Amino acid sequence: MSKIYALLVAGGKGTRMGNTEKPKQFLKLAGKPVLIHAAERFAQFTEFEEILILTPEAWIGYTEELLKQYLPKESARIRVLAGGATRNETVMNGVRHIEAKGNLTEETIIVTHDCVRPLVTERIVRENIEGGHKYTACNTVVPATDTIMVSKDGETICEVPDRAYLYQSQTPQTFKAKALKECYECLTEEEKERLTDACKIMVLSGISVHMIEGDAKNIKITYAQDLKVAETLLERQDA
């Protein structure tokens, strides 16, 4: 039986949020930190061997205190680890933790998710778990609703791709953990520097990434106004 881990990435500093004293994953949303909303949604699933929360090293103790306060019954299954210098290094820290425990096999599955997407639905997480059993890599996506322009010099448009073929990436992103690690380690340092997320590791390695239908409400908290939008969406869910 393959082991499944959730890796909740909470390594960002939230510089685009403006002048805040805490990274955005720790800001309050409907009375609870953003990170806790995400953790609660994953804690519903008993399939996860562990839920790993990867956060800046300086915030590990603070994160552990939040978990004791909001999710005390899940303490045995949730582990807080230090993130890395980049998003992909943060994910790799989670994979190395799994490997150190002797649980990294060909069938080990990781479901990775941005903690600043606190409204991820049960359906999306469930389909990522199911996809992890069937495919080497999965990405949650929604069709692009805006026309995308390409500019190589930042001043003029050089290409307008057909929107019918374009999708916006969300999370979760799910992988066979050992395959992801091996592909990442085969990349050059230049390729690693160009990475925007973990799925690109697989694409650069020639591995197919299966698409899972996302949700427009699965928003990412990036700017201050996103908290207000998320609060409204939560109120509608609870109504």
C-alpha cells in the first residue's frame, strides 16, 4: 500500500501584501490564520500518513503553537518543518524528511499545496489523491479566462497565444515523490533557477502531467484585497 503525504507549503514572506508584521499565511481570515484554514481542509482526509507544514525556520515555533491552539487532535499527524530558499527546495525538504524516515518508494505520493490557498475544496483534494495513484504527476488547473499577451522586451507584444489552449495553474500539485526528486536532481542549476513550480520539473523531464479541474474560488492570498474576497467566499460557504 502506497503511503500518501500532504506537503503544505508556507514558506513565503508575503512582501506583496504591503506593510504587515507577519507573513501572509499567518494573517487572520474569518478569525483564524490563513494557514490553519488550509491545514483543516487537509486534516479531513485520513489517507495522509503525515501532514507536513513547511514554513520559514524563524516561524516554526509560532506555527506549532497555532496548531496546538486550533488543531490539537491532529498533533500526532502534523509535522512542522523548515522550508527552503525556493518553493521547489521547500518541497524537496519535505521529500527528504519522508526519505529519512525510510518511506520514499516508487509508490510514495505527495500532495503539495500552497497554504495561502485556504479555500481548496474537498473535491479537489480527493481528486488529487486519486490522481496520485494513477499518474506520476498531476496539476490542478482552471481554463484561462483572460487573453494572455507575450512580450519579450516588456514594451511590445510579440505573441497572443490561443486562449483555448491556456490554463491557469492552482494547487494542489500531486506527484510520485521519488520520481519528482530524481527529476529535480537531474536538472542543471540554470534550469532550477527558471522553475516556477514543481510541475515544470516534470515537464522539463518529459513526464506527462495529468490535469485536474480546479475551482475559481480556490484563490491565492497574494494582496491585501484577496483576504476580503476570501472572507466573502467563506461567508457564502457557511450561509
